[in-house]
Amino acid sequence: MTAAKTSDEVLADAAQVADIDLNGRRIIREGSHAIYQVAGGIVARIGKRGSREAAEREVRISQWLNSVGIRAVEPVESLPQPVVVDDRPVTWWRLIPDHRPATPAELGSMLHALHTLTPPNEPKLPEYDPFDTLRERLVASDVADEGDRMWLQSHYDDLRRRFDELPKPQALHVIHGDAWQGNLVVPASGTPILLDLDKVSLGWPEWDLIQLAVDYTDFSRVSEADYRSFVEAYGGFDLTTQPSFRVLADIQELRWVGFALGQATASAAVAQQAKHRIACLRGKVPRPWRWEAL
């Protein structure tokens, strides 16, 4: 069996197809996507194997959002989108220079505008599933010991039951699916730009509010003043006061544990971070928690 190509090799092959100069290329991130800055103010985004359809939809979502007044990262229209190498799609995006993460208020304002959009007929948005592949990630990891794996599976089952018992909304809304301050950046122009569009879907607006809410309640990464500015910018809805909050918070935090377990083979430090997150969920570490970014 032929070994899978590395991200560097995939990028090199895709750059040949797109006629892009790779001299001076720089890797920005290697995670669920590999992201590189290349010549000409272009960012290459390399997806997972078998994700061509999702990459094509991400390009169309960007075009749609920009057309309806939500400024989003823009694909390079003159290049082939995507180029597929070793079953991994490579898409090309315009670099956003000299930017900062959004403030909580800027994030709240953008989410309010996003959630009030009429869902498009094209591209057709999938329905957001907060449990997507989560059980598999919890079970498959060798980092967690047997006791932790059994607890994680039991916790997962309990959260599914509790979530299924929540009242369901009458309608689903356009959501980002990974809404945090780093995915909304502000360049020198002052107009925020939305990034990482691969999880844009139809779902509960609460899934876009929960990340900042738990940053405030469980991690103390957001001050009370900043959280209040987020709530006010969103229109006054405070998720932390809702009966559903703790269920949604627990699901979000379990998703973050699942992500850490999926990355745990990268290094001993990441594996230790995954174990620390499990210990937090199991009540062995008091809140506010401190989790390192991965």
C-alpha cells in the first residue's frame, strides 16, 4: 500500500497544478486542516482525505456570505478550487494581513447578523450535529486509560440523553459552528472578517454562543465586562441563564476533550493536555480550568 502523502507533498503537487510559487512558503497551522501561507498573498488550506465535497461547499459558502453582507475570507477566484491530491482537497484563499482577533462585542454583533440570515437554497447547508464522530474519537484514543474511556463513554451517553430531552427549536438557523474570537478577525480597515467556514451549517444558535459562555463561566478567560458586551451586542440573550446551558456546556467541553484525544499522538505535551482535560471533566480539577490551546 502506498503511504499517504504529507501535507508538504500535497501542497507541492497542488501548487504545480495551480502554477503557484512555493518559495518562502510558511506553515500557519497543522490541525484538522493544514494551512500554509504561500507567495502572492495566498493561503492554501488542505483538508482531510475524502473531504472534497466539504471543501467545495466552503468556497461556495464564502461567496454566499460575502454576497449577503457578512464579510468572510475570500477564495482566489482565478485558481482551480479545489485541487485534489491524494484524496485531499486544497483550496486557495486571500491572505488577510495585519489583523487581530475580534472582541467579544464584535463577535456578538457578527453572530446576531449571521443568525438572522435566511438560509440559502445554494449552497445547501448540512444540519449541525454536535455529536458528530465524537464517540469514535473518545473510544479510539490510546491516551486515555481504561477507566477514563469507560467514564467518557458513560458521560457521552448521559449527555445524549439529556440533550434529547431538551425542547427543540421550531426552526434552525445559519450558524458558524466554531464561533470564537480567533475565527473572526479584524484587519486595519476595521471590518471583521469571518474565517474557518467548514462548519457553517443549520443548527441551534446556542452552539455559536456556548464557546464564549463557557470561556466566561468555566475558564475565566473572558471578564464579566467583556461577556456582558457580547450579550448586549448579540441582542440581550444570555445563554448562561437558560435551563439548557449546562447540558450544552458539558457537550462543548466534551467535544474539546475529543479534539485533544484526536491530536494526542502529535506529542507528549498534547497527550498530557488531553489527560488534564479528562481530569477536569471528572471533577478532579476545580474550576476555573486552564486548558492549553492545541
